[in-house]
Amino acid sequence: MSTRWYPIYQRGNPQLRVFLPNFWMKLVHPPPKQLPNTVHFHCSMEMTKYDIRNYLEKIYNVPVIDVRTKIILGKFRKDLGKGYVVKDDDIKYAYVTLPKDTKFVFPDIFEKSKDADEEHLKSLEEAKKTFKNYIHRNKSRPDVPSWFSI
Amino acid sequence: MKLSQVLNRQHIGFMFKKHWLVQGKRVPIDTGVEEVLRAKGIPVEDALEFVKEKPEPRERINIVGQYEQPLPLDQNHPDYKERPCYTLKNTNVLLEGIAQAQVITKTILAEDKLPQKIEELAEVVAPKTVHDGVKKAILSANVFDTEQKKLPKIKDPERPAYNFPRILGITDRRRNQILTNKILQLVERSSDTEATLSKYVVNDVECKTVFDKEDDLIQFQDVSNILVTSNKPLTHDTEKDIPFVEIPDLYPIKHTITMPPEHFYTETSKYPIRPTVSMRHPHTTWLHFNSTEVNNIYETPVTLPQILGRSLTHAFTVATSYAKQLYGENVKDLPEPVYINCIQTDGQNYHFGVLELNTLNLDGKEGATNVWYCKNNLKLYDSSRYFSGMPVLENYNPKVYGYINAFYNC
Amino acid sequence: MHLYKMHRKITNLKKILIRRYSQAALLDQNEYTETPEYPPILDMSLKARKLREREKLHEKIKNVNTVEEKQIALNMPRYYGWKCVMLHEDKVPYNAMPMIQCYTRSHFIPIEKLPPTYTESALTAEIVVKEIKNLVEDAICIEHEGVDHSFAVTLEKPVESQKSDALANVLVKQINRIITNNLADKVPHILSAQVDYDPRHEAFWFVGGVDVPSNVIKWRKQYPWLKDRLDEPVDRPVQYLGAPFLAMRSHFPLKPILEYSEAENPEFKVPKFTYKPDTVGYFHAYRHGTNIPGYWPGDHDEFGLLSYHGRGHILNRNVSFGTEDNLEALHCQAMLASFGWLLAQANYQGFTTYNDLTYPLVTQTIITDGQLWSFYAYQLNTILMHNEKIDENPKHNICFGTKPLKLYEKVENGKVYGFNEDVLKLLVQLYLNTPEEREYDLKPYLGREEQVIADIEDDNKRCWLEKRYKHLVSNRPKHLLLPEIYLWEKIYKIEHKTRFFEPNRRPFELGINPFKRRLNEHLPPYIPKALRPYPKHKKKFETTYYPDV
């Protein structure tokens, strides 16, 4: 990673080459309905379309047909506790088109953790059930502590 | 009232200004560090010693940009010349109109007279389908075309500051283009194959001619909206015993008036079609008069003689540029006259002319002269527009088509 | 004042007391029938009621008399214009073919030679080609090397494509001139046909079955009865804008290429494309829908013969798109251009995107840069593809198209090398395709006497409609700015209600969507008192003649 400032290239500028610039791209889950050959990314704000294309082609050997970018306004939210409105950072989106015969499916990353979640839910449900039973049993004895029983 | 009274009042802007002045001259507070350091024997150096040298000015980067930038118009421009060249472009008109054009081009006038052959051909009656086609062309140019662009501002002389809503419609440029092209198409389709085979039609080509007249360098730059060329030079049998209008005396006006002097020009004439092309001889040139584009340089409205003068200078430009391509740049008296037909139109009025170019020696009034036969102000129709929501074509004049047809077929 | 009020009261009373049009009850009509007659049982669910409402609207548009009024009627629901998917002829994104095919409902058939209807003109074409071959070669030479053309360069498009289009434009004009001059004596329809240079081709229609935008889903979520209908597709307005170099039209339509019954052939089925147009790379714009085939309604020559389009935009496309997609882009351009032009023509015949064609229309499209020529023949069978009909409608349009063919290899030293006569022959055959009069009524949905507004008797109505129609289709910017929710309002009033103490005055606070305003929801022009008819006349505003839909 380089700490050098990466300037946006204008035609006629001296070609500046920064070794390992501060670039990152994050694959994100696309909105529900999307052409199968497009992939969505978040990327660093300084990246141009050319940078995105080179990043994918040169590092990951992904055949890129077309890149469209847009900058999305960050969300406004109320600061917790303070009550005033704050704004999140803007995000640069990159929509990358792959050749038309390719198909991209977003990987299911949390496959294992899903089972764990389900088990967790199950135990929770059981606990709820027992509590309900307990309440039901002691319906006729309000305000009596739990240890006061046979 | 004294000024200080106002200034002493609470005034936040004034206060800020004063505050800036005060804050701008801040004196560093003596923290006593220097004393302490010196006591401990550590040398203290003045920071200003290090910033004494001024940074070197960096060279400006020459940004190329997406498109090539035009060269600045100064004395280093390759086309710059010391001697001014009086320029007439197709968006300008001569002050004195046809009279001034006559003087510059050394031309005598045969008014309301066209060569005999044209008059004869113009009498030929065209079939009804052709006239229907012309009517359709007029309607399609004035009424049915779907261009919706801003038309010139409407001004009421009674209340010149009043802004009327801007009307969208067919611009005069587009109207003329449609009308002339459609009429020419009709003429071609209804003519014999031999006539059409020997001709070629090009649109919007530029002609340029540069010549000397009485120690002045003059150039005409003109756009021929339709240029019909043929495979052999056009000839006319002309009569010599017509009452010609001789070249007038413009005194006290000089003949270069309202032609702005230019310093950036090339000294060669330009005919748009190269000499290798067999069908390069100019036959008929069509000139559009677009009232939004053609202006006097002094904002006065364009008058009829000025429009007629435009026809002559235009025909002259095309003919001379062709003659110069044929006989060389410095030709004076032409071995054979060059003929060219010219039709100028603003859509409604047609001005027909035939130029006989005899000489390019334009000094004085003696010797050989050029001849301009013309027939002006023929109206194709009285009005054609949407009149209260209905398309209207009033008073179609079939004679004009006869002349256009004759010009094409002569 | 009192008198005046009195007078008004009396007239009101009169109205109540005097029944001017009284009819005697029809006595002979028998109230009773042998079998009981019930009114039809209607489905009173929300969905069915809304559907009936829409069908009523379509029927109303069908019954409007004139072409222009129908166009205004299409635009009636939106004062600020529809939010249209903009399909530009010269902007084709990557992999647009499936979408364009679905949106124009066109089945594409790649061909090597022209469809069978053209075979009879092959012989004549060959003779003509022999006659004009040299002329065309000369013209190509002259336009390449012989004439100095100067054309104005704009900064909006890359220079390369502009140069290509400019050369194609002059070449097309020359070749058209040569062919029409030659054919004018041989076939009669050429002489009477009109040639338009740089006409304005625009078309507007609705496409259904497209995925719902997220804001609509959000809107639906607030109503419990829409809960299970969140993903129900909606109509998308689509606007095509095209600019051919040259278009030829005549009084009669061309013969159909295939039988009209073939339109329902399931072989020609077009796969549905449900993704949003923005996913392909198309954009939206607010504008009134316009249907313009290059002339205003009322022109004599209403049916297109052929149109020439440029292919300079191919040069602007990304190199990574590849040649195969460039070819598809050409097909897309051809389908769009043909469909758009024919749809606009169909609109002038009284059909709209809600009322389907009753007969096929045909056009021929040529895409060229002077050297490469691709030929397309298109038959329009249906223009019905809004939300209710996109799945039901069995008809499809058919497009035949060739690959780009080279007319010549190169031009050098005033000579054309490798001139391909077959390409010229194809071109001549398109010209030889003769339009014919049809036996049936071409304008079934237009009035008998009134077909365009120029036929309307009422002077005021005609002038008003003419002005309004031209104003509408010009799509000129509005005098006032479009309604807008400012960002600060969105932050502090909508997303976070930090200004609850302020009075609610803005449309979003009153629950009004200003973009749902109807076209006629505006104050008509005021009549100054001095101009009102004498004596007392209380009409303050001028009459408007919006179609009643």
C-alpha cells in the first residue's frame, strides 16, 4: 500500500505511476433483479472506470466488457444518544458488465452460520415455551416467589 | 452627519472587517522558551533563515484536451498578412447592393432579360403531376415539416421592450433546404435521362475567390447551397444589342464599403470540385437567402437591391473560382467566356440570373466587361402556412417551375 | 346589486321549474321478458375494477376522432410528461438485443438475400444495376476525393463518428439521386414519392411486464391490500428518438411481406425481458410522448418506403464490446428505427399503443456508412404491448436483416476497387418494391369527417387544438421549474421529522404527488374584462378543448 496521493489523470498530464495505490473494491450483493452478467462493487472514491477495469483485469483476470460507476449519497441518520442528524460517507458503486454468456451468482458466504442460527432460535423457542408453562401453572398463585413451591 | 456616527453604531460587517485587520497582525507571544534554552546552552536559530529562498516557479503543463485548440489569431498565425483583404462572406451584403456589386465585378446588367433559350424552355408546360409535386414540396417545406426550433424574436416597434412568447417552428434555413432540394429532385425526375446523366448535384459547398481591384485585395467567400455541375461547360447564345445598365458611379462611396478588412487569409482561390472530376463544370448554383443569417454589418434590414447584389456576387464567386482553376490564378481576359446560372431564393421569391464572365481584369470601367442577365422577383406562392389550424397554399405560380426547369435543361 | 342577485335566483328557479326537454315514457316497451335478463355479473375486486377503468380509458381513446387529439389523450395523465425510457437510435449499450426485441416485440430473422416478395423485381433490378453501376462508382469517387465538403463539428459526439456520418450522408443522397432518377420513368411510384432529408422520427409506446421500481414497491407496502401484489409489473412509457439521413414515403403502404395471419405464428415468439432498462444501460427522462414520422398529420404521403440511417455510433462503442455485439447493435438500431417509424405512421392512421393495428405495415431500413450496407425489411403486425396485453397478445412483429455488406473495397486515385454489384442490386430492389392501395379501411378508429384537426369545423376548437398539439410535441421546457423536494427538506422533514412545529404546506406534507397532475389541471388563459363580450359576461377564462379521456 502506498501513501502517495493518487491524482486523477487528465489528458496531457505527465503519466504518473503509483505503485500499489490505496485502491480497494468490495463485491456487494446486487439488488434482487439484475442481469446475470453484471456484478456490483463498492470501490474507493478515487478509482476511475479505467482503474476499475484494470484492477479486475490485471489482478483477478476477470474479462470486463463495460464499467459504469456512480456515486451514491450516504445515508442520513440520527446520531445515537445525541439526537442530531449525521450523514454517512458517500459510496462509489461500480457496475461491471461481463461477457453476455457468463453468469454471476453471488456466493452464499454464511451457509454454516445459518444452521447455528437456527439452532439458537430453536433453544430460544424452547425456553419461551417452558416459561409460558410455568406462568400457566402458577396462574392461580400471583405474587408468590418461584422458590415457594413443592 | 459625521461618518463616525454611523461607524460607531453596531455593525457586524464593519466589526468583522476591523477584527480581521487586528487579527491579521498578530504578534507572537513571548513564551520565554528562548531564554530557557539559551540558559541551557542550546543554540536558537531564526526560522525565517530557512524560508529565505523563494520556491522555484514550476513550468505550466500544456494540457492537450479532447479537441485541437484553434491557433490564436495574432501576428504569428500562419495565415497572417500585413495587407488587408476586403472580405465578403455569404452572411454579409454590400451596402449599395447590385450597383456596388456591378462596380466590384465590372459587370453590365441586362435587366428582366434571360438568354433566348431559357425563355423558350420556360414556356414548355409541365404535366399536372409535376405541379402537384411542387405544391406538395411547398407545403412540406412550410407546413408539414416537423422541425420545431426557436424562430427569431418577435419585436413590436410600438413597444420594443415587450417580450413575446418565442414561437417554435421551421427555420428559414431548413425551409429553403427542403424546398429547393425537393424542387430540384422533381426537375431531375421529370427530365430526360440524358440531361440527368450529364449532371451532378452537390450540397453546401464552399467557393472562394481572391482578386485585385484598383490596388485593393478583395475576397469573396460563398457557400453554394446546391451546385449543379455538368460534364461540359455551360454556354449561352447571348444577344449584344440589349439596353444594358452600365456600371454606375458610386461616388462618394468607395466600392469596398461594408466589406470588413481581414488580415488572416490565403491568397489562393478555391473551387470545391477538383479538376480530376469529369463533371466539374458549374452549371447552376442555388443560393438561399436565410433572413436570420444574412445581415448588414450595421444592423439595418436587408433591402431588395442588396439581395439582388448577392446573386451577382455569388455567381461571380463560383464562376471566377472555376475560371481560376481552369486558367490559373492570374488570368485576366478569359479566352472563352464562362457562363453560370444562378437562382437565389428565400423560399417565396425567386431571382434568376445568368452570368457571362469575360474578364477578371476588374480595374476601371474600360475594356471587356462581364454581363449579368437577370429576371428578378418571381413569386412561387403568396403564402403557405398554418392559417387558423389549416394548412394553406395561396396563389401558386406555375411559371417559376418553368424557369427552374429551363435553367436545369439549358 | 340586489337586482342582479334577484335575477340570478329567478333564473335558477326557472331551471328547476321548467323542464325543457321532457319525454313521454315509452309505452310500448315491454317491461317483462320470458326469461329473466340480468345485468352481467362483474368481478368487484380491486384489481378487476381497476382493469375495467383502464379498459374504459382505452375505449375512450379509441373513440376520439382526430389523430392529434388522440396524441394529446395519450399524454393526458401527466402534466409534466411521462418518465420515459429513452431509446436513442445512436446509443446502443452492450447486450441490448434481448431488451430491444422485447420492447419492439420483433422477431429477428437473419437473411442472406431478400424475402420472397422481392424475387419478382430481381430481373428489373439487374437491368437497372447495369445502367447505374458506373454512375454510382463515379459518385463514390467524387464524394471521396473530388469534392471539398466542409461540415460543422460539434463537441457532443466524437469526431470520428461525425466524419463517418457526414460522408455517409452525402453518399446516400447521391446514390438516392441516381437510383430515383433512373427509376422515375420505369416505376410510377418513385415520381410521386416524397424524399425527406434529416427528418424527425419519434415514437412513444407503453411496455408492460417490466420489473417494478423500488419506489413503487415502497409505495405498495403502505397498503395492506397490496401486500401480496408487491411485485406486480407496471407499464413503462418508452420514447424512441431517431434521425435518419433520408426517408422516402408515398401515398400507399407497401405490400405485406408475410400474410397477416403469420403474425400469430408461435415460431416468431419473442422471449420476455423483465429486467429494468437501467440494468442494460438506458436512461429515463420526463417528457411528453410524441409520435412523429417526419411530417405533421394531414400530409398526403403517409406511408414510409425506406429510410437510411448512419452507423457512425458503432465507432463510439467500447472496443471490448467486440464485433459480434456491434453487429447486434446494428440489428437493434434497425429494429428500433423500423418499429419507431412504423409506430408513428400507425399513430397517424388512428391506432395508438392501446388500440392495436388491424392490418400489417411494412418498411425498409438501410444502415450504412457509405461502404458497409445492411438491409432490413420490417413488418409491423402489432403495437399492443402494455401491461395487460404483453402476455396475451399472440402477434409479433418480424424483422428480416442482412449482415453489413461491402459495396466497395477501397477508393484510390479516383478509382473504386472491388465494387459489389449484388449490394447495389439489393438496394435497387428495395426501391422497386411498389406500394399498393389496400382494399380495407386504413383508418378505422378515426372519425368519418374529422380525421385531423384541420377538418374540425369549430374555429376556436381547431386553433386551440393545433396550438396545444404543437406545443405538446415540441417538449419545450416549462415556464416554471419542475416541482422538487429540496435535499434539506428530505433530510429534516421527510427522513427525520425535526421541524414538526412548522405548518404543512409543501406537496409532500399534504400527501400530494405533483407529478401525478393531469395535463388539463391548470388555469386556462384569463380573459381581461375589457375583452369580454358586451354586456355582462361572466366567463372569466377561455375554453379548453382537451379530449375527454
